[in-house]
Amino acid sequence: MKIPLLDLKAQLDTIRDEIMAAVTATVDSSCYIMGPQIEQFEKNVAAYCRTQAAVGVSSGTDALLASLMALGVGRDDLVLTTPYTFFATMGSILRVGAQPVFVDIDPVTYNIDPDKVAALLSDSSLAAKLKAILPVHLFGQCADMAPLLKMAADLDIPVVEDAAQAIGAVYPMKVEGALEWHKAGSMGRCGCFSFFPSKNLGGMGDGGMIVTNSEKFAADLRIIRVHGDISKYDHSVVGGNFRLDAIQAAVLNVKLQHLHKWHAARRQNATLYNALFKEAGLVEGGYVATPEAVYQEQAVAGDDVDYHIYNQYVIRVKNRNALRDYLLEQSIGVAVYYPIPLHKQKCISGLKASRVCLPEAEKAAEETLALPIYPELTSEMQEFLVERIRAFYKK
Ligand SMILES: Cc1ncc(COP(=O)(O)O)c(C=O)c1O
């Protein structure tokens, strides 16, 4: 049985007519740059994320870059972040001339570890140079935001959430004793999303969005995304061409309406994998550690809460590379996110940020493997896949 890592055609088949109607209407409108599709999508995303504003941009990378530009982060400033994420998180920091400061991850969630952040911030000369904290909500589960927000507030610096993989994921916060679920991207100064096709809300090309509760920040971003243009050919700052494409917005406006259902299907697939790995004796045997949805417990039974949106379902395994090759040879799509942590990347080998020891990120880079988790994946496929993994370990 062939099992792809992601099957975009299977998803398209369920919404083809809606998508084609939206694309055709946009094509017929001749309005390809900005315009009503973008405005509508920004409104829809702001409502979905429960934020004051949303600003469409050209990609998740540009969402991060424009946010750091709007915050005035620049040469020799420090930005605290995780070493275990996609390159764009670090790339955007370096592109504004700042330096990343890496803090190791929690081995269970793979997200930045707030205790290790606190330990690092006890160095007051480092804390003084810090201009932002940039946590990533990796694989679709929020980083532990409450302590990060508190530490950032104490330092009076902003938190920029890299929520590229986590649109719609929620984080439990106690507000005046009551539990509130806060959406990824809505907790810091801003949140950055990617609509790369493999994301839970994926376009048919590149796209991104920044959400924020500050109208002033949104206004600054709207200027930065059009070369700093405040009125025609009058440039107040140096920005970029960071516009979201109107056809992408049309596609995404359709897909957003299906997102909650797709998140739920991914969660259901994750629950089935967890059970299958247990049944196969792979968890007890120490061959496979399944991912933990750490906020699940706070979601009372029956609550329809997106505590994890499983953009990726990532297991930790023994003998990872051999297992990956074994599955790929059998046309089972698996992938390693990420084989080289950011502090080990060649392009920063001369920087101070590379001279750190981050054992949890390094271990995760050697041991993790992402399995297919897309909503249309069938239970037969999942059973087959787990059986193949069982056969690998218990030959
Ligand atoms: C964590 C993270 N940050 C940033 C990005 C960049 O997004 P994009 O590919 O839309 O530029 C991605 C996307 O792959 C990502 O996964």
C-alpha cells in the first residue's frame, strides 16, 4: 500500500467546486493585487484568532521578517528563540541584522523550555540586549506561553509568536481563576502564520498572515508590506513587497471554513496512531514514543477544543534513519523535521549563537520522525503503517 506523507489532491477533491468558483470569481474580477479577497480573508482570520487585526503577507517567512522590522529589531539586537524549528525562524532574525540566542527545548513538546529561558535571563547583561522573544508553536501545539509572556513583560520586550504550524491551536490560560483558551498568535504582540501548502490551512502557493491586538502595529505592518509607502510613491520607511496574493486569499477564504473539521480529523488520526502503537507493543518496548498533547487534560470531556492541531504527528524512535529508509523504500511517506538544529547550521558557524550545547534539540534532531497525519488518511493506512513499523523492530 502506498501512503503519501501528504495528499493535497484528496483534500481538493472534497472542495473542488468551491475552490474553482472562488478562483474563477477572482480571475474574472481582474483584481489581483490587494482588494476585497484580501480584506475579507484578513477579517475572517482576525475573527477566527480572536484578534483585533490581521495583515495578509506573502509568506510565513515574510510575516516574521515584517514583524521584526515593525518592532524596530535591528543590528546587534538579540532575539531569544528555539533551535528546533524551520530555518525561517532564525533567518528572519539574521536578516534584520540581529542575533539569535537559542534556548534548548522541552523534550516532550519540542517547544522552547521556559525554565531554561528563565535560567538564561538571570544573566542581566544578556537580558538588557534582548529585543524580543520568538517562541515557535512546533508541530501544531502551543509553546508554554504563560511563563514566556511574564518574562517578556518583566523585561518590557515583545513576544512574536511563530505560529506558522499552529493556526487555530489553543493554549489554556488562567485569567482571574477561570480557564480561558487562547488562540495561537493572539497572545504575544503578534502571531505569524504560514499558508505553505502543507500547513493545516494551506494555499495553492505561498502566503502568510500576521495577527495582532494592536491597531497601531497592524497599521505599521500595512505600510511595511508595501515598501513603506504611505501614499502613492511617498515612502516613510524601507519596507518590502510583502503582499498576499489575491488568488491565494480566495482559496484560503474557502479553506478556512473547513479548518476546524480538518483539525478534528487530524486529532482523531493521532488518537488512533497512539492506540495502534500501544497495541503493537512498540511503546512499552521502548521502540516508539508517541507525541503528547500536553494541554488535552484541561479540555473537559466533550469540549471541542483544538488543543493540538497536529500539523505534524512526530514520533521518537530507536534507529531513526534506518526506519525512515525502510518505510520510504516501501512508498510510505515519512520525513525528518528537522535533521540539523539551527545552531548547527553552516551559515551561522562563525556566530556566537553556534557555540552552544543544546542537548535536547540535538537529540530530537536524531530521533524524531513525522508520519502522515492528513485528514483524509484512512484507518487502514494507519494500521498498515504501524504494522510495517512493528515488522521493522520485531523481525
Ligand atoms: C515554524 C515555521 N516558521 C516559519 C515558516 C515559514 O513559512 P513560509 O514557508 O510560509 O515562508 C514555516 C514554514 O514552513 C515554519 O514551519
